Amino acid sequence: MATSQQWVLVEMVQAFYEAPAYHLILEGILILWIIRLIFSKTYKLQERSDLTEKEKEELIDEWRPEPLVPPVSKDHPALNYNIVSGPPSHKIVVNGKECINFASFNFLGLLDNDRVKSAALASLRKYGVGTCGPRGFYGTFDVHLELEERLAKFMKTEEAIIYSYGFATIASAIPAYSKRGDIVFVDEAACFAIQKGLQASRSSIKYFKHNDMDDLERLLKEQELEDQKNPRKASVTRRFIVAEGLYMNTGDICPLPKLVELKYKYKVRIFLEESLSFGVLGEHGRGVTEHFGINIDDIDLISANMENALASIGGFCCGRSFVIDHQRLSGQGYCFSASLPPLLASAAIEGLNIMEENSELFDTLRVKCKRIHKALQGICGLKVVGESFSPAFHLQLEKSTGCREKDMKLLQNIIDHCMNRKIALTLARYLEKEEKFLPTPSIRVVVTVEQTDEELDTAASVIKQAASLILD
């Protein structure tokens, strides 16, 4: 035993002599560093003797924390409300003054409809005011299931799911499917709800120029080349195109036939947000797919809110059953928010009944849109932005002052002039620091079936007069 230990020791000494010099130096440095770490203190308190107690107290008194929120002027529009008393239907009372309403998204005039109010009142008496629970926790009422069934039937899809808040619908739907590592191609003019959904998804976002299909195809081709370099990663990466039927921020319609063509060419999925086009476009109000004659099965997911044409609250998504059922498990707004109050679900069902019984409503709305769109052409200093058949379009300054605040003040002066002449309009408002691509300042004009031809002509005349007085 002793002999073997001596032999090991001899081998170690021999190896030491035979080792290269740099190897020995490196080992020596490491040994010294370990010894230093063992015996050195992890920290050393430094005594400060250069400040007296009085000086310390003065510094503490002078210190001010960073503000919780940035300073905001008391004149900011968001802090100065226009107070509405009564229903914001055809006529609206704003700050005690009755006006013709060109600001509320009551496209089909259902907000103050007697049938809709009666259905909501009957539901209120039966179910009460709210639900006090999400859909998975005693928040699913029979009227919710009926509304989902009716929406799926109306849209000619396999299934539909409803949310209790319109904004949360698409903002919850996108991250339910698109995750970190997936790729989303989205229009630069996408509304804020889409932007929040994209942010929550943590996916890779690639923006294409507004309604520019050449730019979109360029991005798709670039991605195709990237996928060829790394086919293993490409095989597990999902790709989506997100677009709006009618864009909230521009009033433009999306080129859906071309989007569908690109979908099959580059093997991507399409999500379509139809809050403005649902109940507006198409012979029966089914939206942009009906408008273009596109098979609805070519669209992977359609979402819309029920706060415009249906004059209720909440939103819905529709599509194939396996797609919709996934949201019942992972749609945050569906799983964690209290479900839609039954009275609002009943109101939406009655609104659908009226839409199905009166398809002429959609023709009437389109005629009125085209009438005021034509009447507003050639206004001094203003340009009309949006499709002639869009019930929500924009008036922008032909020539900007170069300052956003000044532009908005000029537009607000036009709105105030119109309000004094009993025409209610509104500025299109945005969270300026949050928008990915901040839209140009504009006046939003909303058309409904309740507005008469005389009122449409009067509104156009008043807007022209206001622009002439303020912008000349």
C-alpha cells in the first residue's frame, strides 16, 4: 500500500516537471484566485463621514420621487367631457344641446329600437342585471348559448364564441393562437385592439404598408427564403395575416381577394377583424366576405364587436368548431372576465332578428353613405378619407400646419362650429404614445340609416361652411 502511494507521488512530480510552462502558470493563477475568493469579504461597508446629520436631512427633504404619471394639461380633451343626456341615437343631447348625431356607431338605428329595448327589458326581469362570473364559473346562461348559435348561423360558420367586451375580443383571440416564435403580418393601419393583441402574443410582428399587397408579398417572400435556410424551425412556426374588413383608422376596405390568394400561395392563416364591416357590407350584412363573394371557410377566424351595428356590448369570433373551441380554453377575455349581461345578449339576438327580417337596411345605409360622401367632396381645406360605402369615414386637413396639436385644434374648431349648428361630430382619438403608427388627425363622420336625406345635406353644408370660415 505504501509502495503504491509513493509511486503515485512520483508520477505527480514527474508530470509536474513535464507540463508546459503556460499550463503551470494558468493553474497557479487559478489557485491564487480561489484562495482570494475564500478569504476575501463579499462586501465592504464604506463609512461616509463627509456629510453631517443636518446635510443628510436637507438632502432627504429636497428629494422628490419621479411622478407616477407624466404631467397632463387640464385642457386635454380626455379630461374635458361632452356630457350626453338621453340615448345617443338619431338625435343626441350633448351638453344640454340637441343635435343630429354623426358621431355614434349606431349604423342600423337599433340603439333606441322598441323591439330591442323590450327584449332587453324582459331579459332584465328574468336574469337580473349582470352575471357576476366568467363563462366557466356559473357565468354561462342559456341566452349566451342561443346568441352564439344565432351568430354562427347568421355568419354561416360552424361555431361562434361571444366576449363581454368588444375591445377584448380580437385582443384575446390573437394571443390565443399566435405565440412567441410565430410570425404575424399586419397592416400598418391596424386598430389599437389588434395592436394590443399582437403585443400580448409576443410573436414576431412584420408590418406592411396600408393595403399594399405588393409590400405584403415582399415580406412573405423574404420569410419564405428565411424558412428555406432553417426548415426545421420553419416546420413549427405558425404564420398569420391580420387585417380589418373596413379599417377603423382610415375607412378603407381590405383587398380580401388578394389576401386569400396570398394565403394559399405562401401557406399562412388569415384573421379578419370586422367590427366596422359586420352588419354593414354585403347583401345581408355578413361583412367583407359577402361583399367580395369570398367563401367564408377561406378565412381562418373572423371577429367583430357587437357595439356598432347591433348596438349592444361585447364581441364575437366565428369559424370552424375546433378553432373556436380553443378560445374557450385560452381566450383571456373569455376565461377571466365576467360574461356578457344576459339583457345585452337578448338585445343582440333581437338585433339579429331585425337584420335578418330587413335586409333592405343595408342598401339604405349604403345609399346614405354615398350621398354624404359625394356632398363632402371639394371642401376647402379638407379631404374625405375612406370608402364611399363606409358608414364611418374621416375628414383630414388637406395641408397640415406641421404641428399635430395645431391640426387638432383647427379640426376641433370645425367640430365646435358644427355643434353650435346642431350637428354632432367628433375627433378621432388615439393613445398617441401607444400607437405603433399614429394616424393623421381627423374628424370622424358616422352615417346611420336614421339620418334623413335633408339632414345629410344639411350636415355637409354646415361642415363646408365651418371649413371655409376656419381654414381660409
